[in-house]
Amino acid sequence: QNQTTRLWAETGSRPRATKQQQFEYGYLFGAVCPSNGKTEALISPIVNKEVMTQHMELISKATEAGRHAIVIVDGAGWHTIDTVQPFNNVTLIKLPPYSPELNPIEQVWSWIRQHCLSNRVFSGYEEIVEQVSQAWNKFIPVPDTVKCICSRDWIKLT
């Protein structure tokens, strides 16, 4: 179910925005590297540990040799240590409860919603996947934007 956001409109007018009333789910698993701007993503109709493990595999394969990926996660049930156990170059850091502002990917989700997905109604799962794919692909082509949105002083490692 999508959100509504502000619209540009003529002063004094009352613009109308559609709001999705039914629920259909498509899940975007996304990861960004704040140091180089590279990204990895996976879209799935379900969310569970198996899909999370597939996402960790993508991150592991994308991580340069000799480097180590740190993935910041919240307390979701599928964000568990066993999803990274098969990979020796990926580690999960779990955030404290109720602290989404510490997770840089939350700004990505906000950007995608505001710039690509708000004030929309989707006809079904296929359209959700298509629009989410287009939104992710609109976000990722400029590594400097990715780095700017996702960088944090506390995240910089040497």
C-alpha cells in the first residue's frame, strides 16, 4: 500500500491524489556501499530467511576481494546471523530497537517513495515489481548521490 505525498498545485485549489486501498506485496531487499556508491538489490514476493540469504550472497559476490561487507539491519525476524554464516566476507550489525535513523538505507527507501512511488495505484504484483525496479534503477546510476544519501561519519572505516 503506497503513501500519499505533497503535490504542486495552483494556489487555492484542492488537488486529488489516489490512494491504494487493497494490499499487494513486493519486497525490495537493497544494499548500498557508502564508500563507493555501489548497490545490490533483490525483489521478492515473500520475505524470509531464505530470501535474505540470497541477498547476502549477492552482497558477498559483489564485495571486492580482500574487502569485508558490513550490513546494518534492524530487528526484523529474517535479519538473523545465520543468513551470513555461509559467507566469510559479510557481517551483520544489528541496530538497537526503534532506531531506524541510524540505518542509511532508510533514507534510500524514503527517497524512492518520495520521488518514484508516491501518489500511485498499482494494478497488481507485476506492476509493483516493474515500478520498484524502475525506482531502484533511477536511484542507483549516480554513485555520488548514493554516497551522499547514505554516508555517515560513524560509518567511515579506514
